[in-house]
Amino acid sequence: MTAVEILDFSLKLVTLVAIIGGGGVIVFRMGRMTEKFELIGVQQSREISELKTGMSKVEGVLIAMANQNGRIDRVEDRQSNQGARIDSLNVRFNALVDNSYVRTAEVA
């Protein structure tokens, strides 16, 4: 074997080792990235489940508030109706008082 052949063989060997080594590094890094992505997925699923729990609590609060608003509306309606009754009784009472004043003035 001549020096040129040995040099050519050496270069081909180094090229082959570099390609195989580079491929191995890529496979190794992809494996690590896959592990990181799996860890990220687990963390995200945990956070999503916590968010769902929080949202269900918020939903419960909103439902309670809606029920409370309905109760407040009913109380306001009752107060309005009672006010209307009081106003009508006041008008009737004033009418009776005014008529009785007129009658007593006529009698005298």
C-alpha cells in the first residue's frame, strides 16, 4: 500500500467515523429531547387538571351568585309590590280623610 492509498483510506475511515458519530449524537440528543417533551407533557397535564379544578370552583361561585341575584330580584319585586300597596292605601286613606273633613265642615 502506498502512502496515498493509506491517506485515502484514513480519510474515508475518518469520514465514516464522523458520519456515524454525528448520527449517534443526533440520536442521543433526540432521545433527550423526547424525554424533555414527555416531562413537559406531564407538567402541562398537571397544570391543566389544576386549572380545571379551579374553573369548577369558579363555576360553583358563579352559579351561587346567579342564584343570589335571583333571590335579590325577588326581594326587590316584593318590596316594589309592597310599596305600591302602601301608596294605594295612602291615597285611599287621604281620600277618606279629605272626604271626612269636607263632611264635618258641611255638617257644622
